Amino acid sequence: MTELTQEHATDSKAWSQDFIKGMTEEGESLSEINPESGPLGGSAAKAHSHGGDSHGGGVGVPDSSRAGRLTSYKLADFPAITGREEDWRFTPLKRLRGLDRVGIKGQEINGPAPLVEFSSPDAVSVETVGRDDVRIGSAGIPEDRVAAAAWEHFSEATIVTLPANYEGTIDDITTLTLTGQGDAPAAAHVVIEAKQFATGVVVLDHRGTAVLSENVEVLVGDGANLTVVSIQDWNDDAVHASAQHIKVGRDAKVKHVVINLGGNLLRTTPSARYTSTGGDVEMLGLYFADAGQHLEQRLFVDHSTKHCKSRVTYKGALQGDSAHAVWIGDVLIRAEAEGTDTYELNRNLILTRGARADSVPNLEIETGLIEGAGHASATGRFDDEQLFYLQTRGIEESVARRLVVRGFLNEVIQQIRVPALEERLRESVERELAATPV
Amino acid sequence: MSTLEIKDLHVSITTEQGTKAILKGVSLTIKTGETHAIMGPNGSGKSTLASTIAGHPRYNVDSGTITLDGEDVLAMTVDQRARAGLFLAMQYPVEIPGVTMTNFLRTAKTAIEGEAPKLRTWTKDVKAAMAQLRIEPEFAERNVNEGFSGGEKKRHEILQLELLHPKFAVLDETDSGLDVDALKVVSEGVNRAIDAGGLGTILITHYTRILRYIKPDFVHVFVDGSIAEQGGPELADRLEAEGYDRYQVAETASA
Ligand SMILES: Nc1ncnc2c1ncn2[C@@H]1O[C@H](COP(=O)(O)OP(=O)(O)O)[C@@H](O)[C@H]1O
Ligand SMILES: [Mg+2]
């Protein structure tokens, strides 16, 4: 079952139920790309400089294919961002406050990194380490210029380790609170590792004011079961680009949750890769864009091994003038990834005029030998007729609005299954609703 | 006993082309326990009357009054009208994303009663009412009207009628688009609500077909924004035989 709707609901008054059947299949053009490269693009990708290439998509690779995107630890390998690249076309570069131009015309990224505080169960270790720690770089390689800038310039990293066989419960979670230290462009680096058969929950709680580019590496050891929740609840003026690189071991499960609430511009780019068979990735996302906010979430699931599963569910509510949400869901099923089972879904709910959601699922399939592959995307509008209908049943306007938004976002909140967080998120959603500018 | 009184109601809408008068002096008095059928050709203003009673912001009341036991209905907000006992079953029920039927029904009941219903009896009541209307239990977890067929939407309107116990219900073409089986199920629901007592019903319909199942006490013929003729049930029989022709509109009223 696949359905695809791309509605930019700002231009139609009615909340449309149209679901256009369809699927993006671009397998043909993909089969020659990096045929031998492993899930991380291999050493060739690390060594290979594409600095002279003016296309963000890499050499000889169609821009539309996610497989061909340049990956490098080196800032210099990435050309300057123009805003016309597929990867950047929705992002208002001017509002990145220099994060996109590090290394150009003296732009620096040397502001103080967010202050990291933590609470964790005894068995879980949280360390601050230097750049040379061998564990850095084990889960991912930057895929865009902003992430590479942070990678090149962070001074210390925080490493969270869930030891092998550790059995954390949903009440026994590790929380890193990252508090922004002001608006000078800064870089941060976090590594979260669940060793073999470890189970647990790690929360990254971003708050304060920051102009931050961050790389988060998530390593899920064989048989481990890790939940990582990244909450972005910054002050209104914050700018945050967060590249979250997830590497999933054999028979491992990861639940990765992105909560984008506060900040002027948030760009969260989680990517998941499998090292072996039996991996299971669940990506959940929830965002609430208010007037003037740009919340962008671009995810990538790279199926390169057999019999792995991925489920993506992102839901967002938007209200107020120029509230903008972007969701891009790239899922690639490589030729060797037989038995893949994937489904991705994005739903947006527009609460007031002037808000805009862009939703682009992109499923590339190189093999027919799969369990299933599908995607759905729809943008709905809460309009006057819906409000009228609820009011004719005695429900007050403010209650009606809440009812709709709560119901809509609850589907994601429920799936997080970390009670303390669910409570907090419900409160955050209420807070967002209370701030309704209508 | 309650009385809903509409007096010399004039209603217009504002469009890009200017102001358009739709209701041109409608008067109607209805008491609880009575069933009034309002019949008329397409475009005669039936839905406008229904929406105006419910308080849709689209419609401007230029003159006239609507009162419920002497209280000024036009001064009330939409939700206040519902809490005062008015119910509108819509011709085109609206889909609400993100809200399950269960959640919606409980919220509506709580709003109308002023307190949350006792969970145990409420759940039982909802299940029983759904079963009587032949609504599959899984609809409880579906979003309000989302992906429902026309008939399913209409059945859910009557479900709400039965659960919310209004004083006055305006049923706007609840019969249209239903096959005979669905029409029977829906009519039985309306009759149960009427038989339960204390309900005044305004049954808006284009066709006489539903009047075989729901017996009106009064029939009003609506033409071009006002009531052209009124009488007892025999007027419906006449319309069935003759259509709306003698009101100089080329439309048929028979099924
Ligand atoms: N929202 C609206 N916008 C434009 N015209 C409307 C609207 N509502 C009603 N009308 C017009 O008012 C007249 C009466 O419509 P309506 O009340 O829907 O009639 P009925 O329900 O009897 O078919 C029609 O001419 C219709 O086109
Ligand atoms: Mg009508």
C-alpha cells in the first residue's frame, strides 16, 4: 500500500482528502553508484575530495538519488551552499546566522559550545572527551557543509555509553541537557553508544539560546535496543542544525525521536544505516511550528543489508504567519537489501492561515525482492467548517482547537513510550496551543 | 415543553458578486414533540435555514428573530446554541483530522451536559447506539467522518442525535444519498429519538421517500427562500404525486 500526496495546503481552503496513489521508484539509475561502498560510504568516500564539484550531489550521480550524496569529514570538500541544491532548497540560508558560510570570508564557528549537564543511571557512563577520542567518527560522516563545519571545529565531545547487557527501563533514563551559551556560532558533538544487548533510553534536551551546528552519533550494538530522543525546545531566537548519524548493528533496534518545538530555525537531519541483518529502525518525529519558525526535518534511511526494517512517522502542527515546516523522507533500498520492510509517513496539520508545510517522501528501490515499501504524506487544514462542526456539538472554539491538535499529535507521543517524556510533551503542546496567535 | 420560534427571518450571504438574499421572510414555530418536514427544490434555501439556526458565521441575519423559549438564539455563539439544546445533522458532515469518534463524542457529551459522563454507562450507551445504527465498532477509533462513505456519515449524525438528546434537531437531507436499507436504519434512529420524548424535529428533505418512515405532523413547502405552502402529512402525498411544478419550479419531489 502506498499513497502519496503533496499538498501545499496554503493555496486551497478546503482540507483535502485526496490521496494520489503513486510511488517514486528510481532504482534503474542507482545501480552503479558506489557499488562496493559499505553503509558509511567506505574509506573511499572519506578520502575522496569533491571540493571542485559545483553540484552537491557528487560526481556523475543524478541529483535526485540520495545514494550519491557527498559525504566527508572535511569542510573544504563541500562547495559553498547556494540554496538551489536539493538539500537546501527549502532552508532560508540568511537565517542560518553564518552556519552555512563557515570558512568563507572569515566566518568562524568558535562560540562557546552548549553547557552539557546530565543525569544518568550509575551503570551508564557520560564522559567529556577531546577530539582525538577513537570513538568519534564511528557512526557517521557529515553529509552537508554545515555538519562538516561542526565536525571540523568542535573542541570537546560528550560520549554516553550503555554497557553491554545493560538493562535500563523506561523510567531509568539518561538525560543530557544542552544549554546554549549565546548567539555566537558554535559546534557540538555527541556520541551515544549502546553496546551489545544493552537496552535503554537517552534524551538530548536542547534549550537556551544558541547558533549551533551539532553532530550526534548513535551507535547501536548487536542485539541492543536503544531509544534516543532529541528535544529541541530552544528560545525563540535559536538556530540549530543537527545531523544525527545512526548506525544499527545486527538484530539491533533503535527508536529515534525528534521533537522540534522551540527555535527560529531548526534543521534536523537524522540518517540511519545498517551494518548487518535484522536491524530495526523506528523514527518518530513531532514538530509544532509557530509564527516565523522554520522547522525542517530531513531524514534518510539507507537500506544496504538484508532483512532490515524501518518505520518512519513524523507529524507536525503549524500555526501563525510564516510558520514553515519541511519534511523530507529519503528511503533508499539498495540492490543488496533484499527482504527490506519499510514504511514512512508524514502528516501535517495547518491550524491557521499563513502557515506552510512542504512534505516530500522519496523512496528509491533497487531490488524487487523486498517485504514491503511504502510511504504516505498529507497536509490537512483545520478550517472554519471543522470548527463550526465541533461547535455545533457544544464544543467551544479553544477546546475544539486543542481537541484536534492533541488528537493529531498524540499518535506520535504515544509511541515514544517514555512516561516522563510523554507528560512533558503533552504540556509543551498545550503551551504551544495557548500561544495561538489567532 | 419547549418552543423554537422563527419570525420573519431574512438571511443573506456576502459573495464576491455582492450581497445575495436567500431567506426572504421565514416564520415557523415548532414545539417539542412535533415533527415538521421542510420540503423544497434544490437551492430554495433549506440548508441556509438550517445553518442559520445553528449559527454558521457565513450567513448574515438581516432581520427577524429566532428564539428558544423566549431566549434570543441569534445572540448565542454556535456552541452556546448547542448547549441550549439545538442540534444540526448536516447535509455534508465535516471530516475532522486527528480526532477519533470516541474522543469527539465524549467531548461533545461533556460540553453539552456540563460534566463528563460516567465512563461505564457512557461506553455502554455508545456501543448500544452504534449497534442499533449498524455502525461497526471499529468506527469508534476512526477519525470523525474521515474516509466515511456518505451513508456512514449520515448514520454518525444520527448517532450523535441519539446520544446528545437535544431539544430541537434540524436534520438537513439526512436521507439523501442513502440506499433503502440505510434509509431504514437512519429513520429508525430518528424515530427512536422522537419516541424517547422531548424532541422537536425539523426534517429537511428534497424527496418524500423518507416520510414513509418518519411521519411528520406538519409539512412546509419551501420555495425561493420562503414558505410557499403548509399543511399536514397530506401535503407530502400531494407533492409526491405532483412534484414542485405548481410552485413554478421544474423539480420533482417524488423518489
Ligand atoms: N455558502 C454559500 N455561498 C454561495 N451561495 C450560497 C451559499 N449557501 C447558499 N447559497 C445559495 O443560496 C441558495 C440556497 O442554497 P441552500 O440553502 O443550500 O438551498 P437548499 O438547501 O434548499 O438546496 C442557493 O442559490 C445557493 O447557491
Ligand atoms: Mg441543502
